Amino acid sequence: MLVNVVTGELEMVATFGLPDEYTESVHREGVPTATDTSGVVLETGRYYQAPNLFKEEPSDKNRLDLGRELGISAQIAMPMKRKDKVIGLLNLYMANPHEFTESEIAFLTIAASQAAAVIENARLYTLIQTKNDELELEINERKRAEVALLEKKELLSNILAGSAVGIGVVEDRKLSWTNESMMKMFGVEKKEEYIGQSAEILYASEEEYARVGQILYQNRTDKVVQYDAHLKRKDGSTFYGCILISFLDSSSPMQTAIATILDISWRKHGEEALKRSEERLRALFEYAPNAYFLYDLEGNLLDVNKAAERLSGHKKEEVIGKNLFDLKILPPEQKPKAYAFSLKPVQEQPIDPHELILTRKDGKKVTVELRAFTVKIEDRTLVLCSTLDITARKRAEEALVTKNLELMREINNRRQVENALKKSEQKYKEITEFLPDQIYDYIRIIN
């Protein structure tokens, strides 16, 4: 029997002369070391013999049952030791009662010791063989990993070298490696001109380099940092680049990093052009002669121009964020009309100019002509209302109407006079038709 090095339990590994049923039951149920003599030998490290099992204490029922089952009368359990450690037991059974002599015990002791040595050597050999197999497997795995790593390294090197994006390695703030794209980006023919140089050589100015250093320091705990920077080529010309910094050493992020650089001059130029365009549009909006009100579909004012300030008498900051229909600028009787008009652009109905009467901040009434348009700004549907002050025009129209009425009255008066004259002439003709010719001669003489 041997002690399992993992579980510490006894296991029957070899037998001779014992019934198969017994060995199978031991394999199945294990050795009861707590109640068997085997446990005593394991604990004390000394042999134990029972010359006559049937003369043992009645309490040792296990050995009595074992004797009856196997047909044995005597037993000796000899410990197998290696360096004072019991690694197993050598059990010898006798069919008849037998008192083991000193020479027999000495022989069994030597046999157990040699068996222990053989078993220990076998275990060591198996362990060494297992370790050798594991080591050989690990070596083979490492070789395969090294081959794969070399292949990946070569592939990565080819990818980095052939990348259209500029890539460089910075160690202790100095360039230690760059790909061809980065050198072309900076107008450098030979890498040696930049390798070993401070990374400051890449930036348009000392101030820009210091600004970038501050960004990296503030984000030193991040694995990746992205920023835009003003860069400088070898010939002194400048451009804008988007730089992605990946720190390789988390314990000292400022020591080693990979920099990926993309020329974004086109984007910067586009942003500047867009900014100029926005400034022009803002100027056109702010200084347009018509008053403009920009509001959302609920009527909340988002922006007004200077003409709108002059028209309403309210400063921009007084109305932005407020609802158009809650302001006193719209008289109560005008609100339903204004609300219906403001929804027309959203409902895609034909938009005709509408006239409304507004109340200025100082209480004066102004007549305006409105046109509304639906606009899309940042994925929001908004309404832009163009408002024209037509108060003077309305007054001129009213004056013109008054003049027209006066002229019509004068025309009517003249027509009445003309009609009266016509009637008088007709009357005169009727009278003179009946007078003799002498009367005409008399009239001519008088004249």
C-alpha cells in the first residue's frame, strides 16, 4: 500500500495471494486507517504485528472479520520509509498463527526500505519525466510563439513602414524611430536627421511644444491622449496635425510613447473657411434691414438681430429663452393670428405675407409685415420670421386713400357743376329758339 501524495490516503497498489473480491472492495471503499492497524503504523512509523488475530482484543473487530474473510491468522505491517517519512506499508499475512522472529522482521525491514527506495525512485523518475515532457512542451510552445511573434513583428513592421499615417516612437522626449510617411510629412529625406532629436523639432514653436507638454502632463494617467497641434516641416513651413499618443509604460508614461500623426491641414482650412462663412452669415443676420426672429416650434425665442431689437424696443438678452406668445409685444387680439401664422411653415402650407400690429416696449403700436420660413439647424426644425416695419407705408397708404377720397369728392362736385351748366345751356337753347331774329340783332347792337 502507498500513501497518495495528493490526498494523503492509503491506496492498495499491488497484492499477491489475496482474493479479488477483497482487493476490489479496498479499491472501492479505501483503507479504514482510523480503525485499522495501518493507521497506527502510519502515525508512529513503527511496524506492527499480530501473531494470532483471534487472540486479539474483542474490540478489534476489523482484524477478526478480516481473518475470517481471508482465512488468515497472523499479520505484520511494516512501514516503508524515505527520510523518516512513511510513504507506504508492506503487509504480510500468514494462514496460521506465527510469531515473527527478529531475523524475519529485519528481512522485512530491509525489503520495505528497498521497496520504498525503488518506489521513490520510480516516483522521481515519473516526476522528472513529466517535468521534462512539460518543459519540452513549453519549449516547443515558446518556439512556436517566438516564430509567430517574429512573423507578427515583421508584419507589424511592414504595416507601420507602409502606413499612410505618420508613426513615430518617442523615448525620453526624443525621437527613436519613425516610418517613411512621417518623414515625408515633415519633408525629411534621411531619418538620421531627426532620430535622436528632441520631439520639439516637430512643433511650430516653443510655445506650441510647451502647450502640448502641458496637455500630456494633465492626461498622463490615460493610456491614450489625442490632440491637435501646429507642426513644422524641415523647410520651416507649418501645417496642422491630429496626434494620437499611446503610452507604452504605464508606470512611467512620459518615458516611452508611440505617436500617430495625421495631416489635418485640409480640415483646419475647412474649419477656418466655415468660421469665416459663419461670421459673414452672422453679420448679414445681425445687420439686415429686416427684423429677424428665430424660434422653435413651441415659440421659444432663440435669437434676434439688431433690427428686431430696434423694432420691439427689447434688447436681445431680454427676450432670448422667452416664449414669443408670452411677450407683451403681441396684443391679446393678435395672438391667435400670430400663432396660426407661425405654424404654416411647419405644415408646409403656402406662405403669404401677413400683417400684424405689435406693441413696442415703450407702448407704441407698429404695423409689420411678416414672412416665416422653416429652417434646419443642428437637426432641429426652427422657424425664421422676417419682419418688416410698414407703419410709415401704412400711414402713406392711409394718406393716399384720404387724398383719393378728397379728389373723388372734388371730381363729383365738378361733375355736378358741369351737369348744372349743361342743363343751363340746354335751357338757354330752348328759350332762344322761340325768339325773333330782331332780338338777336338787338343783342348784337347792345354788345
